[in-house]
Amino acid sequence: MTTIAVIDYDMGNLHSACKGLEKAGAETVISDRYQDLEQADALVLPGVGAFDPAMQHLRSRDLISPIKDIIASGKPFFGICLGLQILFDGSDEGEEPGLGVIPGTVKQFQPEPDITIPHMGWNQLDYTQQLPVWERLPSQPWVYFDHSYYVDPVDAKVCAATVTHGSQTVTAAIARNNIVAVQFHPEKSSTHGLQLLANFIHQVHATVQVPA
């Protein structure tokens, strides 16, 4: 069975992410130990909360270099919500540097009449890349969001999907090489979210080398 390491850094409901992954067919391990992360078939970085505390917690657990090294090794990586944002260089929300894996910054939604911030609840994705993780999903799936900040990548080609809130259309998912990360919460997005996680697990399973 495919083993997914869910990175433990005290930011968010790890068990909710694990439950979604397990429903989608994976075995999960929650850990902040390099050995567990390195031995897993893929990494998932969930996250709820603010940018600076997230980076501080990662640093206090000596996880920054291991995460960057494992991503650089080509291991499949899936980021969720704050786990997407901290892949970037930094955020308007705070002063801490991010992981710097994806060039760009995290920006705040601008206030508009008749929209709420945070952007919370169900909204539709518009794909900008055709990816294996979108397979068996409708063309504009409804997924669940809860965020006041959004990522703004330097290279628009890494954007995999957008979402529109008021007049603002922003990046809702990114993909580059072995990295997929989403601003919404698949584990809270009903059948569409479970299908997305199942697609990721299937993709991971296909990359795992079977011993001769």
C-alpha cells in the first residue's frame, strides 16, 4: 500500500487530512522525523493558520532543510492551504521567509463591496493545466476554501487552477514537476476532494519502484 507521510508541525488538523487520504486508499503516518519523511512514498504538508507561526514551527523542528531536500529529490509532494503558501518566498501576512521552493509571494485579497474576507465556503475551480490529479473530476468542480491570502507565482506556468472571488481571479492550485499544492481543502470537499486525493495517490503509486 502507498504510504503518505503527513508532516507534523502543529499547524492544522492533521487527522482530518489523514482521514481524507485513508478514505482515498493510502496508509498515512504523521511525523516530524526525517527518517519517516524520507522513507514514505510521498509527503503531504497540510496547514491552517498564519504564515509566520508555520515557518517558526518548521524551523523549531528542524524541518525546513529536510522538506526542501526531499522535494528536490523528486519525491511526490502535495501541499494543502497554508501548506501551499509556505512553499513561496514570503507573505504579506508576515515577515518570515518561506521555503522558497516556488518563486513568488503570498498576497491578501483586496476588500470589495459585497464580498467577504476570508474567502470561505464552496467555490468553483477553473483549470489552467491538464493534470493527472484532475482526472475524473468535472470541468469546474466545487471545492471548499477558507483563506484571506492567495499565492502569486512569478512564473504563471506553475498555476494549475484559478478561483474567482468577487472581481479577483487568483491561483487556487499549482503544479511543477513532483509538486502539486492547492489552496482549498480536499479533505473538506466531499466527493470531488476525495477523488483528487485518490488521483494523487494513484500517481504516487505509479512512481513507486517495485523491487525486482
